Amino acid sequence: MIWLWCLALLLILIVLIFLVEEFFNLIFRGYAPFVSSKNNVLDEAVSQFLSLDLPDNAKIYELGCGRAGFLRRLEKATKNQTEYKLVGVELIFPVYLLAKLQLLLVGSKIKIVRKNFLKMSLKDVDCFYCYLDGPTMARLSLKLKKEAKPGTILISNQFELPGYDPIEEIQVGPTQRLRIYKL
Ligand SMILES: C[S@@+](CC[C@H](N)C(=O)[O-])C[C@H]1O[C@@H](n2cnc3c(N)ncnc32)[C@H](O)[C@@H]1O
């Protein structure tokens, strides 16, 4: 019985940490909240990614990965066909933990790191996927202008990347839009 109480306390603690971190990120840092991309958008993003025909060993980052929906779909779609290096970056600890656990359970090779992507090196990446918000995209744009290698692809769910023109815009359903950029 005592272990049930411990488990309940642990779950409450994890939820509290999530709420505090999310509040802090939203109010004081102005970062995008935790909302998952819709399935139809992820399907279209993976299909657009595959049409780009990137090299087999390409490095692909999901920035603010949440539960790493894009990377998981991509891994499934390319199983045993490529050697893509798939990396998800997430700042909120409980979300990072959830993604790690889910990937561990399915034996995935996706790597999840708990970092602020605005404070880590984004050099040598071949493709980014992100679903953020306007202010975070503006900050990301400044960073990519300095760091990204020319030709890097960025697929954005919904939000524009200031300072760049998309090479393609795809309407997905009535309200969703994917924007593809070549940096
Ligand atoms: C809208 S959600 C998108 C989740 C996932 N990529 C998807 O498309 O389903 C944005 C995520 O980015 C994370 N995030 C926002 N700013 C971040 C930053 N600077 N560094 C790392 N993660 C960040 C949030 O915690 C949140 O989980």
C-alpha cells in the first residue's frame, strides 16, 4: 500500500514540476508552450522531408521536441533504410522524461537531450523541425543566421522564420500551415 502512496506522490511532484517550468518558460522567458503537432501535420511534414532526399547520414533536430512526434514518425517511415541521426531537444524536465521513457519502451534510437536550443550549438545540422511561436522563432532566426550552415532545411509548423523566405508553404487542413525554409 505504501508504494501506491509513493507513486501517487511522485506523479504529483512531476506534474507540479511541469506546471512550474511551463509557467516560468511562458511568463518570464517567453518560450513556446507544450502543445503537440497534429497527426496530419506530422504526416505532411515527414512526407515533405522525405521528398528533400537528404543524405543517409543527415543530422535532424526537432527543436522543442515535446514527445518527439516528428522524429518518431520519421524513424518509423525510414526504418532500416537510413542512418539519420535523430535528436530531440526539450527544456521542460517532465516532458523530456516522458519522451525518453516512451522512446526507451519502443527501442527507438532517437536521442533526446534536455537543453535550451537557444543556448546550444546548432551548427552542422542538416534539417530542423519545429512547432514554436512567433517570439521564439524570431530569436531562433537570429541564432541560425550566425550558426546554420548554408542549405540547412527548416520545417516549421505554422510559424514564420523572420528574415527568411520559405521555399514552400503547404496548407494542411483549414487552419494549419507548414513552411519550409532553406537557410
Ligand atoms: C508547441 S510544443 C511542440 C512539441 C513538438 N515539437 C510537436 O511538434 O509536437 C513546443 C515545445 O518546445 C519546448 N521549448 C520551447 N522553447 C524551448 C527552448 N528554448 N529550448 C528547448 N525547448 C523549448 C516547449 O517546452 C514545448 O515542449
